[in-house]
Amino acid sequence: MAIRILHVENESAPPVSSSKLPARRKTFAERVRTNPLSTVITVTIDALSVSVATLIGAQWAMSTHDYPPDLWLAILFVPVVIGMLAMRGVYRRRLNREFLDEIGPIEATVAIATMFLLAGMLFAHEAGRPGSTVLKIWLCAAVLMPLARLVRVIIQRTLRRHKHLVAPTLIVGNGRVAGHIINRLEESPEYGLEPVGIVDAEPWFGQPGDPRPDLPYLGHPENIAEAIRLTGAQNVVIAFSRTQDQVLTHVVRTAHQNGLRVWVVPRMFDTIGERARIEHVGGTPLLALPHTDPRGWQFAVKHIFDRVTAFFLLVMISPIFLTLLLLVKLSSPGPIFFSQPRVGRDGRAFGCLKFRSMRAADSSDAAFQLKTGAAPGGVEGVDRRTKIGKIMRATSLDELPQFINVLRGEMSLVGPRPERPEFVELFEAQIQRYGERHRVRAGVTGWAQVHGLRGQTSIADRAEWDNYYIENWSLALDLKILALTIPAVLRRAE
């Protein structure tokens, strides 16, 4: 994985003294977002939404001459839903929990809880039509609970993007990996962690010539308690460090004693996916690393799903497809489709199809120069887009012919975006683990693209996201990416 590190002018900055970083007390808002009260807020939102759903469902039942459940059954329905969500780990605190990740557990829990409600109504010999009543309550809860969660997520992310509701975070470690973590947290405020200082045995131990993170160095990990007091830190991230393990153990225990949350970047982090689990030999923990096999039966099912879905999508969009075909033909001389060599699975090249969106190049057009560290894409060099080409590129409609590539078995609906052979050779020499993305078929959309890495963006970041996708692949992840593609294509592109 390539590591991006923030630049600092002063390469030999001394530890920051207490006079430069005055101690401060945590505000009420900071205590709310780092203490269990934040979980209480989430539970309260869920309880209110399911209570409102129950009342609306009961009123709906009365308006259709059904009989609502007895008051005690309606009251019990709320704690049953909340209790089942807690048992499923929905209220466990996690970094940047995605809204789409919450829908499945919430909908499943609501469905099971309404079955219990129906059983209770039948057992109590409720009058009227219990099945119809429960159906109305279930429909209301299935809509209102995710809606309340969505509003909560939108508000939280908006506040964090404006530097509100972010928690000061200490970074233990001062090398390339620590710099990568700092860069990620500063680029992604939705995590809610704001790096405020570095704690490590050495001011810097990165590679010669690497720029240092632009954060104050707060001294040795043995003085972690003082660093916490000076910065008001509420979280600690332990990245790679040359500090002895017993000192890092002291860091973890001190942080826990002060009520801080602690994360540790594991060794061999490039090989650890979401399905990694902890097992034990006696009292010694072992980290089990499940393997994703791109040639296994799971990917065979994925490829069948890809082709069937691509066929039905082409049938559904055929009026749009034929209209674009005609408009491209009328826009300027040249072919309708543009086929460009791209590198797919196992390094094999194929012709990636697009609707032609540009006029033919003139001999006077300047050659395109690739930016250092960036991938090609978007408008390269002189803007030769036709009028319909600009619209197609802005809306990604020019990529619809790639469904034909999926039918041919050259691409998948979801996977790493393919690159041109000449750039693949360059990136494999420059970017660590870049070639590993060719373990699977290229995709029409991908994990990197739905996170904004389209056009001339960092190729190192793309490789990181693509390899994450491969290591953690599941059909549910594919469906999630397809859902995230809709808002992604609505954002204007080149």
C-alpha cells in the first residue's frame, strides 16, 4: 500500500512544551460524543421512531376498522425492537458506520419483532384482524426507523465536515504508516477523529526524503498521560512505532483509565480484511485471516449474477441506448462506439466500450501529460468533447456500452476500474500492490469510484480501495456499491 504523508517545513521540530499547548477541560459536547451518552442518543432516536410508527400503525388500523393491539402489547413492542437491535450489535460504537450497513439489521429486527407482536395478539385472543393490524405497524416501522437513522447520519456528517463533533486524537507512531493514518483522518472528517499530536520514542523515523506529518511532536509514550492532559485527547491511534511493547501496553492502559478509545494498526495490515477474527491458544490471541479466492465458487456466482443483471439492464435502458446511439452518430463524423484497450483480470487486455464523446484529434493538439501520482481520465489535453459528449461524460452515460463487456465476460458490474496497458506498466513500477487489483475482473463501477476517486485522482488511493474491495468481497458489498453508484453518477464528472 502506498503511503501519503503530509508535508512539514521544519524537519527537526522539538517536542511541544506545556506552555505551547495549554491544558483545557472537555466541553459537554465532547463528553457527549465520546461517552456512552452518544449511544443513548441513538437508542432514543430509534425508540422514538418505533413508538411513532406504532402509534401511526394503530391509528391506521382503527381507520380501516381493524382493532389496534392492547396498550401493554404496543408498549412491549418498543423495548423488544431496541433489545433485539442491541443483541445484533447495532449500538456498538464503530468508526464511520454507513447508513446502508444499518438498513439490513434494522429491517430484519423490525420484521422479527412484529412476528412476536402478532404472536402476542393471537395468544391474548385479540379481536378484529390481528394480521392486518401487525402488517400496518410493520410497514410504518420499516419506513420510519431507517428514515430517522438517515436524518441522523446526514446531520452528523454535515457537522463533522464543518469540523463540529470531531474528537481530538493522539497518534502513537511517527513513520510512514502513522503519516498515512493522519492523512486519511484529515481528508475524511466523517470519521469524527481530528489528529492533534504525535507521541513516539523518536521525533521521526520515516524514509529519507519523506515529508513529515504537520502535527506537533508531544514526546515519549511514557508521558502519554501528560499528552492527554495537554491536548484534551479523546482517542488514541497506535500506528507502527519503535517503542517497546511494554511501553505501548502502558499507553493503552493509561488511555483506558482516562476514558479514551484506542485503535491499533496491526502488523501486516495489508493482509487483514473485515472477516479477520481473534482466536485463542490458551490465553494467547491469534489473528485468523480468511482468504478471498477470486477463482472460487462465490465469484462464479457473482459472474452469473453480473451477466443476468447486465442483460436485463440493457433491455430496460434500450430506449436510452438507441437514442444515444443516434445522437452520437449525428454529432460528428466517426464511429458510434469507442473501443480502448484496457487491462482486466490476470493482466489480459480487452476492448473497453464507450459511446464516442469526442471529435477526432487534430495534428495541432498538444500531447497529454499525466500528473505525477494521478491516474489518467476526464479531459486529457485539449477539450475535444462534442455537445452530446459533454452531457454523456457529465452523467456517465458514455459508459453504458460496458454492459456489453459484462455480457461478454470481460468485465463485472462491480470491480476495479480498468486502465490502459501503458499506464499499467508505469503504475506497477511506482505503486505498491497496484498489480493485485488484476486478481478479479474489471468493473463498470467500483469501491474507489463511489468514494470519489474518478478522473485524474490519486492512483495510490485507487489501488488501496480496490484491494480493500477484493479482500472483503461479498455479494452484499457488490449490492452496496451498486446502490452508492447512483448518487456518485449524479455528481458532475468530466
